[in-house]
Amino acid sequence: MIEADGLRKRYKDGTVALKRVSFRLDKKISAIIGRNGAGKTTLMRILSTQMMPTSGSATINGLDVIKQADEIRKIAVSIPQEARPVDYMPAVDCVKLYLAARGFGSKQAKVSAEKALRTVGLGDSMDKIAYELSGGMKRKVFVAMAIASNADVIFLDEPTTGLDPFSRVEVWSAIRAIKGQVILTTHYMEEAQALSNDVLMIEAGKIFAQGTVDQLLRPFNGLVRVESQRKKGTAYKVGSTWVSYVKKGMAKSLVGKDDIIKPVTLDDLFIKRGVNLES
């Protein structure tokens, strides 16, 4: 379980990335979602003991992220967005090296690494040199590290950024195989909807909503999103597109031939919050 109370982070240049956020995460997979620059990565780095907060506190399984950082690092794993495997090493050796750094013995590291790589679908590719692997396969190597570590808490920062749709689904499957509590950041709303039991929504360093996907989308029950190049009634302008919400059964009779009807997703919470309503 992760708890935060009044976490604030102010950088030396004056930027305030987190503005006294408080929350509790206790589900199997929790997603922290928001636009680029919302404060997601800063929050993850503080929780994973890679960065000190300016003020406030946080605990992981009752351990203080500031005062008991060494203890947290024994039970938690953090896979940053920019992580890359060593190009000249086979995938299995990358995982074994990581486990050795966490204190695994040679035999245990080998068995655990091979088992984890098979779990993520890399059983036939574990001896391939890392630079021969696709982008999705490289990300799966890191998910294998998290699985093999048997850590209680795993932090994944933007685990599928830059991947093609097929590779993204492959990584999703691997994430579901992790046994510990998973905290991931993403700006892909479909990723949060596909994976998470709990969603924490952050914008400009503040949390504005938390709950299951169904709970968060409850205000949109029975509605669909209509995208149009012309304003029709109450609408939100996003770039050159007007976005409105109508009852599903009435959508086809209300929209024009050039309008686009889409199902509501978590994106719509940001659309309604992040742009000015024009009526």
C-alpha cells in the first residue's frame, strides 16, 4: 500500500511539479495518468526514493520514503521510461545482471531470469543480443526484470511510450503477469483503461480525480463523443475540432455526414477539464 500526504516538489528553477498531493493506492495495478508535464514522473521518482520531495510525506507498506529509503529499495523496483538494455548482452544476461545487483545468487538469478522471460513471451528470444530485439521486446525485458525480482511494489514509468500498437499489447500482457503491486504512469488513456484497477488523474501538479474507470466515467453514462468541424450547441473546442456529448441512441440523428462518433474514454475527463467551455 502506498500513501502520500501533502507531497510537494519545487525545482531549483522555480517550477512547482507537485502541489501538495495526497492519496492512497492499494489496488493490484494503479495508473497515474496525465498529460506530458503533469507531474507523473516527478511523483514516481519521489515514491521510488530517487528524488526528495520539497515537503510532505509518503510511505510504502508503512516505510517512509525519506527516512527508510534503503528498506524500500529492498522491496520495490523502479523501471524508468528511459531504461534500455545493454546492447551487446543477451536478454537473459541483462535480467541476470539486474538480479545479481539485487543480491540474487548466480543459480537463482539464472532460474528466475529464464522463468520470467518465458512468462513475458521471450522464451525463444532470451539468448538474442539486446540490439537485435524489437522495441516491444526490449521493454518486455525490463518487465521480466520486475517479475523476476519478486518485489512487493513495481514502478513502471511510461512503459509503452514509442511502441507500436501490437508491441504495446504484448507489454500489457507482461505487466498483468507481475505478482506485486504495480504503479504505472501513462498518457495513453486506453492503457490505463486496459490495465488498471485504480486510476489517479493528475493535471498541473494536482490530483483532480481518483477511482475505477467505471467510477470516473459515470458522468458520461449513456453518452458518446461527437467530433465536428462546426460548433453545435454546447461544445468544447480542441484545436480546430468541436467536441460535444450526446445520448448514444440519438447520435446518428443529430450529427452530420462529416461528424465522427466515438465512445467515451478517460480522454474526455481531460477534454472537459482542460479546455474552455464555449456555449
